[in-house]
Amino acid sequence: MPTNVYKLSKALYGLRQAPRAWNMHLDKCMKGIRFARCTQEQAVYTRSNRGDILIVGVYVDNLIVTGSRADEIKFFKQQMMKEFEMSDLGLLSYYLGIEVDQRDDFIALRQAPYAKKVLGQFGMMDCNPIQYPMEAKLKLGKDSEGTPVDVTEYRHIIGCLRYLTHTRPDITYVVGIVSRYMEHPTVLHRQAVKHILRYVKGIVSYGLVYKRDRGNEELVGFTNSDLAGDVDERRSTGGMTFYLGDSMVTWTSQKQKTMSLSSCEAEFMAATAAACQVLWLRSLISEVIGSEPKPVTLFIDNKSAIALMKNPVFHGRSKHIDTRFHFIRECVERGQIKVEFVSTSEQRADILTKALARVKFIEMRELLGVRDLESRLD
């Protein structure tokens, strides 16, 4: 079913209490027409009627509406127009800098105009494109002896690149790396940022594709970690990505807050972070589509870490690990998560934990689901 966007006009602007007052008023109106507010995501409302479902996403005074029947969406609009002055912006095609192309068999998301704007803003529109965002063996550090660069401009570029990761998970890791040096950036860090921009120049038309397929609603995840990749604090970087069927729905790349003594420990800690995301995702999805929560398969490429999650006999090898990281064991025991081994060559989260060589990077980008949408949308 196509997704539409609407804009409400009855809001209280200019007052400090306006956002809260508006949110409370909208919430009251939505509940008055039999919508339920998601407990897992407060900006999402759902309404079910004899097996049909209507989903509304709220961003300030904008509503994104989708559902299983067009007449339900039309009826919802009529209900809202009795309470608010509302503009029908039609089929969702552009939202917060993200292009949305809705076809009969898929929906595509990309940020081509935004990427071009960023390149032009920082004088990189005519640069030579490259095929990977960071040199595979590059290890960035604080570079205290390096020549400083303009801090404001550096932070501005990072901010723009971070927003671009909404549809470009392939640059999530490298943007996270250069973000660590916003306090005192040097020429070395600026060169790494320019390398990312040159990569963006070559893949402006790339984005994510979501197929219309109700046959496969299984939620699966991939989690991975490097070992002491941060040269300053010797901490590891954990990455995770989750798929609903064949479509990627969320991804993260983040430096771990605790130092790891082995690759097994780093993977164990990354998997625990993924377990928290698993519980939220499975609850959100089951609440939105009105089904019972199902076990989620989590793929890991470290057999020792998997053994540590499944078998408490290995306590001697993990007694120094903070108690909170053993949370994933409880999730496995309760049947909420199933951990399975996956080879490193098929570990989709690998691209979120380290800089890869060109050929490997392109392979991992394909596994993530990032596609060239130029030809597909023509």
C-alpha cells in the first residue's frame, strides 16, 4: 500500500511549552479515533480493524501514513480534518532530505540531492571519485603533533556526513572514526574526511531498496567486532545490522566503552549490545503488525563467543567480564535469541567494524543491500 504524508496546521508556535502541549493534544485526538500509541516507539500509532492495519508516524506536525487499505487511509484523513487544518502532500516522495520512490514491487530510499549539496558546499563537486571510503590499513589517532585545521568546518562536514548515513550504511564506520577527532582535528583527519567525500562523489545515486514481500517477515541480525582498533584507547569497535526478510532496517557502528582482552570478549560484548537492540526491535515489530514476538537469529563469526553465550561452564574464561554483558545469556536461555555461526566472508556487520580493502568492501556493500538506484529507478 502506498505511503502518504500529511501536514497539520493547528500548532502552538513560539511558546516554550508548545511542543509538549501539541504532543498531548495530538495524542488525545489519536486515541479518540481508536489509535494505540506504540509503547516501544512513542512517535508511532497503529489501528487495527478486522485484520487491516493503519500505521501513522509523527514528526512534529507532519504525519506519514501507510496501511493495508486505501479507503482506511482516506477515512483517517477525514477524521483528522474535523480536528485540524490539514494539507494532503500526496504520495510520500521526499521527506527530511530523503528521496522515497514507491513502486509496485519495492520502495527505494536515497539522498542523492543532499549528497550533491554537501559536495558542492565543501568544494568537492569536481573531485576525482574513488571506490572505497578509507584506506584498509589506515589507523587514525589523535595526531597531537599535526597541523590543526578549522574546527567549525570540520564539525560541519562530519554533521553532514552523519546525516547521509541514514541511507548509506556503507559509510557508517568511517564517519564514526573521523567523528572521534572533532575536538582537535588536524590535516591528517581532514584528509580522511576528503577521502570519504571522494567516495560519496562516486556513489551519489546509491541507496537502499525495500521489497514488497509479506511472505518473509523473519527478523535476523549480524554482529561483529574488531579487536583494539582504536589506537588511542585500545578499545574495540562493535557493529550490528538487522534485516526484516531481505531488507535492512537498522544498523550501528560504535566504539565499545570497555576494553577487551581478546577477540572472543570483544565479540561477546558486541553481541550483548545487539541483544538489547533485538528485544526492542522484536517488540516494536510485533506491536506494529499485531503478531506474537518471535525468536531472532543473531549471526556471529566467533565460535568461542557463541560457546560463551550458550554454556556457563566457560565461567573461568569470562569471570572478569562485567556482569551486565552476560545479559545475552539470559536472552538465549529464554529463547528470545538464537545465536548461530556465520563465516567471516558472509558476516554483513564486518563493514561496520573496520576499513576494508576495495574488493572486500564492494562485496560487503552488496551484502548490506546498498544498491545503485540510478538504473533501477529509470
